[in-house]
Amino acid sequence: MKALLIYPLFPKSFWSFDKAIELAGRKAILPPLGLVTVAGILPDEWELRLVDRNVEALSEADWNWADLVILSGMIVQKPDMLAQIREAKRRNLPVAVGGPYATALPQEVIEAGADFRVLDEGEITLPMLVEAIEKGETEGTFRALERPDVSLSPIPRFDLLKLDAYSEMAVQFSRGCPFQCEFCDIIVLYGRKPRTKTPEQMIKELEFLYQLGWRRSIFMVDDNFIGNKRNVKLMLKALAPWMKEKGYPFTFSTEASVDLANDQELMDLMTACNFGAVFLGVETPDADSLKVTQKFQNVRDPLSESIHKIASTGIRVMAGFIIGFDGEKKGAGDRIVQFVEQCSVPTALFSMLQALPDTALWHRLEKEGRLLAGKETANIHQTTLMNFVPTRPVEEVAQEYVDAFWHLYDPQKYLDRCYRHYRILGEAPCHNDKSRGPKPKSAKEPFNWHLVKALAIVCWKQGIERKTRSTFWRYLFSMMKHNRGGVASYLTVCAQIEHFLEYRQIVKDEIESQIADVIATREVEVAIAAETVAAS
């Protein structure tokens, strides 16, 4: 069996970092971890070919080679996934589809022509697919009645990837999250009992990447890396000596809940293993909104103190924010901006609330009749209006969103936050820790002229061309003095503004266009109602 694994296109988004990736000479931020995991589960005797459409185009040779097409992706990849299903069927190829999008909205991939729906988690449902194909079956839906033991999951087939195309690598230690945030689909897809791999299993995956020559950043894609604190500590304690032995070949980043700040041992273990950044789901500084959305873990301690404590340990903080919660008071966008500035968080993901399929929020809004017909399953990302009726005027929420996004990614304000944040990081004890000793020799990547070019462009745009010209050099020299080891990372984060500047204009144009359509539609409806009343 020749299986063609296709990863659909991502739209331009907050996380696509297009300009920053281009500067570094890469094609995409992260590889399709789900598909290389699928590849590891499929039979050894199958021939596999993986095409990430974010990195390269599908060729006629790819289509002609295939006996079976397998696709996986998220809701945001919906348009291209449906297009590739239809193209495969046009070529009379059988199609199997899985991943979060197909699991959440299986009817949509059925309508597009998918023959096999491999839903839920592949460790259980992929063997069902293989068995069906071996029996000669031509269609089917495969579902799991239980959560798989991820400690039995095989090493992903990282060797199928074009490694040079990616800015970061992706690995996964755990699935699931113990919390109950109303808007989150992770607990729907993977449950509230975090399941983890073993420390030995995780190190085998990292060893495989090491042998393949990977020497850059690795993102642990767990939706809550610390959901099972006991097991993550065991893994980190095993990882630390391996990292030291190999000469610290990787830097890590991940996602975690804000209660990370309450566990100093865990933060120290993370820095000892070269974790340099963490993404926190802050959502909003408004305590009432946090309670409405059942994110109670964010109201136990002051959020600003938690962020400062994590940064002071030496872990750069990225944070996510949402506007549009029920009962939200006017000015929520301004309050988010003030909070981000107060906490000096450089990278602040900002979006309007969306009701994701099968979440508690989705079911509540459906019961209340507030989901917007035709839009409840539409493509969802940072440039779409909410897919439900909010409790305050949608144009008010949307305008606050646009204004806040514009402010957050003003070049000077962004640079100021970057500098303040890295000064906090530079004072962390781990930056002065001599206990690691000299690093053993390890394989190094070839000299990268793209990085030299990127540095030159950043220095030109931010140090000469823009209004940041005076502070850029002052901050850089201060970084050289106070946090020399963090300069490379600092400049990398500074470079991200090149993406955000372009993307904030996209957000402004697309959201304001949709607001205008909403207002125009409303005016037409009022006019029709008035004519109806007059006629009667």
C-alpha cells in the first residue's frame, strides 16, 4: 500500500509568523506532528510519502504514486482540507481523514467525499482502518470508545519531514487537561485526565531527532504541559542529565496553565532542561469573565504576580487573550492592553471568542438559540467575527478588538515590552547557574546566511528606518551588558514584529469590513420591517 499523507494549508494567522519565518529562511513554524505520529502507527510494510502543503506543493507525481490518501488537520485548515479531499476523489483515489477537524465535524468531510473517517485518537482507530482496508472494505467510520494509553504510542516518523523547512520541531508528552474552561475543545477531544508518555519514551523521541541532526528549538505541543505534575517532573528529572550529556542541543517551549507559578520545583526543573518559553492561557484580566467561562484556576492568584514569577525564573512568557465573554463590560480591549503592558508580555495572542463544536460553550449557546446559522461551523481564526450573538453589540466588541490589536503591535510599544521582559529574564538565577559545567561537543548546523540577512534587516528596519531607531540601539547595548546570553533570543522575538505589523493591518481590514456588512444587513432588516409595518 502506497499512502500519501497530506497536511493542508494554514491561513495567514497570528501564529504563522510569515515575515519572521521568511527572514530566517524557513517555510513554516511547526511540522505536522499528528501525521508523522500516524505514520509511526501505520504498518511497516506500507510505503509512505508525506507532503506538507505549507512547505511544498503537491505534484502530479505524488498523486500518481498514491494508492491511498490520508489527511489530518484542525478546523482552521478546513478550506484546504476539503479541497484536497475533493481533488483526491476527482482522481478516483480512496481518502481517509482524521484529526481534530474531522472528529469535531465528521459530516463535513463526509459531504466532501472522504471514504474513511478515522476519528478520535489514532492509536485506537488507525488499526481499525488498516484492518478494513485489508478486508477490502471501501468506506467506514472508526471511533474509539476509550482513551488510548499514550505510553504505547510509537516514535513519530520524523524522518519523513523536510527538517530544514521548519523553524521549530514538535513533540508531545501528554494529552488532556484537568480543567473545565467552557470554550475549550481540548477536554472534549482528549479528556480531563492527562495521559503521559514515559520518560524513557520521550527521551527516545528526542534521541531520534538528535540523530537526524536537529539542533534547534522544540515545541512540546501539550495543551497543558503541567496537567499531570507528578509525571512531568519525573520526565524532566530524566531529561536533565540527557540534555547535559548531549550538550544542550535543544531549547524547549510549551503551553501550561498559570498555576505553574505556584510550583518552584517544576519551574526550576524546566529551566534546568533548557525550557526557554511558555504560553499561558490568561484570556482576560476580568475576574468576572474568568468565572463565567469556568477558568477558575486563573482567579486563585493575581495573574500579574504569576506572570512575573514565571519570568523571574527565566522562562519567557507568551500569553493568550480573548474578548467577547458573556456579561463582559465595555472597555475589555483596553483592560487587556493595560494588563499586557503592565506585565511586559511581548507576544500576546488576541482573538474574539468563538464557540467551537461540541464544547460546553457551544452546547449552552445552542440551547439559548444564540449560535449564528451558517456561521457556527465556518472557518475560525483571528480575522473572523464571533459565530454567536454576544451579550453586548458585536460591533462594539469587534472595534475594541481591532483597536487593542493595533495598540499591542505598535512597533515602539512592542519593542519596549520585549526589552522589559528580557531584562526580567536576565535577572533569573538560571542565567547565572554554573552547575551545568562546560558543554560537550555536539554536531552544529552549517553557517546560516539567512540569519545574518535577518539580523541586518531587523537592525535596518527597527534601528534606522522606524521610530524605534533610538531605543532599538539603546536597548540592544543594554542587553549586551545585562543579559548577553539572551541577546539572540531577544532579537528573534524583536523580529516577530515584522509579521505582526503586516498581520494587524489584515485584522483591521477584514474585521472592519465584516462590521460594515453587519451594520448594512441590520439597516436593510430595519428598512424591511418599517415597510412591512407601513404596508399593514
